[in-house]
Amino acid sequence: MKFADEFRDADLARALAARIAGEAGDKHWKIMEVCGGHTHTIFKYGIEDLLPSNVELVHGPGCPVCVIPMGRVDDGIAVAHEPGVIFTCFGDLMRVPGSDGSLLDAKAAGADVRMVYSPLDALKIAQQNPDKKVVFYAIGFETTAPSTALTLLRAKAEGIRNLFVFCNHVTIIPPMKAILDSPDLRLDGFLGPGHVSTVVGIRPFEFVTNTYNKPVVVVGFEPLDILQGVHMIMQQIQEGRCEVENQYRRVVHDDGNPKALEVLARVFKLRSHFEWRGLGFISQSALELRDEFADHDAEKVFSVPGVRVADPKACQCGEVLKGVLKPWECKVFGTACTPETPIGTCMVSSEGACAAYYNFGRYSRARDRERVLASGERPAGNGNGTANGAVAERDLRAIPVQTR
Amino acid sequence: MSTECHDEVCITCSDQLLSLIVTGVDLDASVARGTVDGLATEVGIELIDEVLVGDVLLCHGGVALQRSAPLEVGA
């Protein structure tokens, strides 16, 4: 596929990984990928296992499913059970456990819950069912929010009054700030979120360089994008630079998409505070509908419980989301908590760090864990040279090499 | 590809843009029609200037967010 295969060249990937290994020296590098899409790529292609053990990738909070608190799931389920409601949401959200089941369970119990690929699909359902109240559970960062905003603008323009949005859109900068302020974690730099940056541009990340003196490289979602981003961060530090760089220029413009930003500003405003799973309440970290759209605001139209629910005690998603724990260090990883029966949100989405570990590296990690626990040591962070490394090699060999 | 996710990645997870090759444009409806990995679909184009047949649009949640730039190999 054009624009993708060029960035999956196995030989180039190996060469770049070797260069990183050669330049890493004795320093222990900790680089956080903010975005869940990056986490998915890292595990799908075994990138962690190509890197030397002293270059550690820390998985950040950029998976919107993973950061949804249980209480907000319960709120959605309560609305779904209201009479006359058709409740719509993206697929992964249907499996996120609330305190008493998921939206899939609600569907099984008789609620009309439907999966959609776009909020525009919810708008069509509303047009086709004028006697029903169609609710869309909006979730996602700045990449997803424009589609919700456009849907509401279309609903307004077309006079469709039976579409409602339960808004859970979040923004990327506040959780990055919360992580940088956390005493738990020492990071050397960030791989910035490529597609969020498509909308917001790269300038919003300048606070990371200016205030926290950490480099940021906005990167794409192919294996070579990730490896090049890691190398660019290392180069910045070694050369004494601290900048926001754009590795993903083929997609991301420095100023983002001004039209999308204008649409977001017309429809949304910042919430005073919002709860993030694992990170707690963060001020001005989420979006809500402006007053002009109150008639479409599910939180104003329906009776939403709004009860804060604590996470299950066994679940350590919070530590995983902050990068303090590796997923396989969680007590219930791969045993009580699996993608089929998730306890924590990080195991639900394919971009959640736990699901990524489980799907692409579970067995070798489990063996590593058993071996290390048996020795009484704290588990090491990287399995370079393990069976997982062999999987990564196999995966890269399976990728067609481009002729140039 | 599961029933819930495209190319193993859920659309919810937001930071995934899908490439759509434009085969038709309806300016009145503000939509472009085309294919994503061979599957016919349409997306809103309110956020992109002057969409033309043959453009590659990067889309999320049924809306085009950016036009893909020509790749400069070796750049």
C-alpha cells in the first residue's frame, strides 16, 4: 500500500535499530509513546524487541477507551436502558466493563445498543427513526472530536432533534502534563501522537520542551516511523537540543487542520474537570457541548447517574496508564484479566497496552515473569533476545521488502 | 479484521486514520466517495479544501481530516 509499505522495510528497520543500539551507550533511555496507535504498532511489529534493553518504551495514556472511568460507562448504560432510546457507540466501547456489566450486557438484557463506525451513522439512524431518541456515546481525542462536531452541526442544519451526544471527548495535553508532574516516572522524551497532531498541529506540545525540558517527536504509525522517532529523540538529547520535531510530515502540518479546530471551537468548550482512569480528575482535560447544543446534550436531556465508581482492587490499569507498571507486572494480567474477560480497560481495546502485550507478547513475557519472580528479582523491562525477539524477527521478515 | 475493528485497530482509538482514495465527489452533500482497502465508502469533506478524484484522504470517524502528501522517498 502506498505510503505504508515504504515505512515497513525490514532491512531498514534492522539497520536503524542497530544504529540506535550503537548510539544508546550505557544510558537507560525511557521514551513514552503517548498514543495507543503507537503502542499497537510497537507490539504488532515487535519493535521493543529490536531495541537494546536499555532503550525502554513506556506506554502512555493515549487510548481513549482505556482512560474512561467506570462511572462514565455506567452512565452510558443507564441512558441505554431508558425507554425509546437507540444507543450507539464505537465497537470497543461495547465491551468496556462498568460496575454491573457492559453495554454488550445491556444489549443482551434488551437495550437497543448498536455499533457504529461514525457519529454520522448515528445521525442516519436518527433520521430513519424519528420516534426514537438516538444517543451517540462520543469518545476519543482531538482526532475523533471533529466527526462528532460535524455531526452535530449537520443535525442542527437539517433540523434533526432526536440525536443526542453523551460527550466523553478528551484532550491530549492535560494528561501529558499530569504525567510530567508525576513523581513516579522519569522520562527522557515523548513520541508525540501523530493523528491528534493532524488536527492540533505540533505547537501545543511546545510546553513539554519549554517547561519540562523534554524533547517531543511527532511520529507516524509504521515501524520505521517509530524507530526514527526514537532515534530523533536520542539525537536531540545527545546534541543538547530540546525541540518539538515533526517526523510525520507526510501527514501532519505544523499548524494542524485549522478548519477542524474552528469546528471544534464552535461546538465544544472545555469542561472544568474530568475523571481519567488511573490519573484521577484533571482540570480542563475534556470537552462538553456548548450551550447552543444543549438540546442535543445527553447529559442535560437524560437522567445520568453521575456516580463515581472505584476501579476493581485487583486492577492496576492506573499504574499501567502512567507507565509505572508494565502490563505483565499487573497481578491479574493474562489470568483473571484477558481480552475475552477484561477486568481493566487497558485489556479491552486493541490499542490498550495490556491487550497489546497479551496479543503479541504474552507467552515470552509470562515465561520471563515466571523466571524472574522465581529468582526473587524485580522483573526487567525488556525482553531483548527472548522468544519474543524471535517473533519480532519473523514478523519483520514477513513484511514485503521494497525494491528501490 | 474483526466485526468491531478495522485492520485490528478499533476506530474508537482515535489516533488511527484510514486512507481513502477518492473516486467521486458530491459537493452539495459535502461527501467524497471512494475505497478504503478495497471497500466502498463515503466520508464528509467539510474540513478539506478542494477535494478531487484521485486524492488520498486520511479519514477518521467518517470524516476526512487531511489530504495525504506525496511521499518523498529518502526524505
